[in-house]
Amino acid sequence: MKKILPFFSYLLHPIFIPVLGTIAYVFYGDNLYDKHQYLLLFIQVIIITFFLPLSFFYLLRTFGRVDTIMLSETSQRKIPLLLQIILTVVLIEKSVTINHFFELYFFFLGGIISTIIAFILVFAKVKASIHIIGISALTFFVIGLSLHFQINGIYAIALLFFSIGIVASSRIEMKAHSFIELVIGFLIGMIPQILLWYLWL
């Protein structure tokens, strides 16, 4: 099991969370748009939250500013987190707008808030788990979707909570975080999503 656990840190890496949140939104949503519009949505989300961050990561690694995609050192997190904030702001301003993708907009807005908090904590030398921030934010977004659309999402929610546990175990096994850093990450991911429920549930 110890040999398998690190795999989940890659499988559920934060870079995949925006796409997973978009999949959840389309799956649980009211299907207000046709397939072409949803395809365009996925293309925009994938480009802005996956390919661009990945490109920036390789650029930063070339210049020696980061060593691995796990961003194990606190000092290496500043630029990637700042870039993530900027890219996500662009996404909700130009693509996932409140008028077109109402519920998904608040998921990404919560993600921006969580990333800003994680960015600020870097300056206090606090290394909150970005993995747990991402998966906990996704979990509470799916809970919000199930409440909003009155859909029984118990199996998906249970799977997501299980994922939180297994990712946390993975991060501890890899000696990437302490228990308190995982708890901080969980709270940073969860609280903005819950607070934003007030605006869209």
C-alpha cells in the first residue's frame, strides 16, 4: 500500500481539479447549453487551467525556480500560486462568467479565494497542502451541486471524501506535509466554497 499511495498525489494533483469541477458541473447541471457550447467550455478550462500552468511550470523549472510539479519547497510556491490566481481570474472574467455558467463561476471564485489564502500563507512560511485544498474544494462544490439541483450525489460525495483521505495519506507517506498542514489545506479549500453557497444555493 505504501508503494501505491504516492500515485494518488499525481492522479489527484491540483492541476486536474478545475477540469474535474467542470465535469461535475456539466454532469449535475440543468444542461442549458448544447454539446458544442460545453465542448468550448472544456477547451477553455483545459487550456487556461491545465496547459498554461503546465507550460509555466516547465519555464520556471528551466530557470531553476521550481524543481518538481509537487512544489515541495514553500519558497517555490509564490510564482505558481500567483500565476494560478491570475489565470483563474481571466477564466471567470472571459469564459466562465456568472451570466453563462452561474454555479461553476462560484466554484472558480472559491478557488481564487483559496489560492489567495495559500499564497498569503507562503509569506508566513506555512505550507498548506495544495492537494487537499483542491480536493476539498471539489468535494464541497459537488455537495453544493447536489443540494442546488436536488440530486442524490451520495456516491460521488462519499468517493470524494475517500479521495481526501487517500490523498492525505499519500502526502504524509511522501513526507510532503505534516498533519496540521493537511488540516489547514482542508479548511482553506472547504470554507470559501461553503461561504459562497449563500450566493448560489
